Amino acid sequence: MASPRKQRTERTLGPIVSKLAASVPEVIGLVAVIAGITVLAWSFWPSSSVAIRVTGHEPLLSASLEGPKAGSGDARVVVVEFSDFECPYCGIFARNTEDSLFQQYVTTGKVMWVFRHLPLDVHKSALRAAIAASCAEADGKFWPMRKSLFDNQRDLSDAALERRAAAIGLSLEGFATCMRQYPVAVQRDLTEALALGISSTPTFLIGTRDGGSTMRVVRTLSGALPAADFQRALDPLLAGREASAVIKFP
């Protein structure tokens, strides 16, 4: 039986690859090149808390800050969340941990929080939910839709998604049109997740802004972890002690 900490994420070897093959042909070459690397890397990394291998204090990963954002646009410290609306552990984090982190770090302007889509192919409704959230983002309603999806993950059918859209004030005609498309944002996020070797949800990249539209990843956390785990990663960065936030492999 897996340990409790290793049960806090859900993963897949190829997130939505079959659907991307039909909808996003340009991603297939990328999948073919990196799929083996992705599987190998995640087979050796723990699922609960994963550190980026570093040389000195320089992380090997840089991640984009594209996606819906919460908090101050001037914040130096950033959390990028890769998540799946049908993943139970993503829901647990959103309902039990996120509010306290947002109150302490995000609404105070200390940390910018960025959401990225990673609908796993083990969840039959995750992709449609991601598209619905992306459609809501286009009308400035991403965060209300996100909350609605995580507050009740039991019914993510198209009819339920339409009811949620109506509840947050979206035009149902526009929403229906958008749902028939494949939003660029979902394609973009899946492509970057594959490139970064991220295959489980929820996964959080923690680091500092490069000054533009990317971040230097200092540490990653993965799973429905308590707020204290995030505090141990964020507080050194906020205090300017970046080296203290980095965990090196033996």
C-alpha cells in the first residue's frame, strides 16, 4: 500500500495525449520526444514533495507565467499551480488549504499565484472542465468558475458546466460557442507541463520572477499538502534567502 503522502497526487503517463492528437497536431512531435524522459523522471521522484536538482543555487527549470493570476503583478515570489478540476487531491487543496495561503500571501501582495491546466486522461470530465474554466477566463470570470468547479467536483457534465456558467453571470450563448472550441490556453498549459516533465496533480512550482514573463523555479511541491509545507518554501524566498528554499538531491 502506498504511503499516505504518496496518495496525495494523481498522475498519468500521457495527459490527454489522445485528445491532443486530434485537436492539437503540433503537440505530437513534442510528446514523442519527451514522453520517455517524463516517465523516467517521475518514476524516481517522490510524489509528495519534489525538489528541483540544482547546481550551486541555480535551478535548471524556467517556467512561463502565462495563465490566470491572483495577487500583485509586482510580486517577486511566484507560485504556479498545475491542476485538474476532477482530481480529488486538487479539490482537497482548493477547499482546505488554499484560502489560508491566499489570505497570508496572495491578497497581501506578497506572492503572485498563477493557475495552469493539467487535465489528466484518467479523468473523463477534466478536459471539458478545463475548457469551461478557460472560457470563463475570456470573460474575466476564471476565479469564480474555478471555485465552483472545485467546490463541487461530483458533476462536471456539460449540463452542469452550463449551469455554473449561468450562475457566475456568463452569456450562455457565448459559453456554448466557446465550449465547442479547444482554447489556446489549455493547449499551451499541456504543452508546457509535458516540457517540464510534470505529470501529476496538483503540482506547484515555487520561485522568483525573472523580471519578465517567466520564473526561476527554486522548488516544487506536489500533492494536497498542508499550508505549513508552502510556508517553509515561501518564507525564505520572501526574506531574500533563496538558497534556504532550495532542496538539493543527495
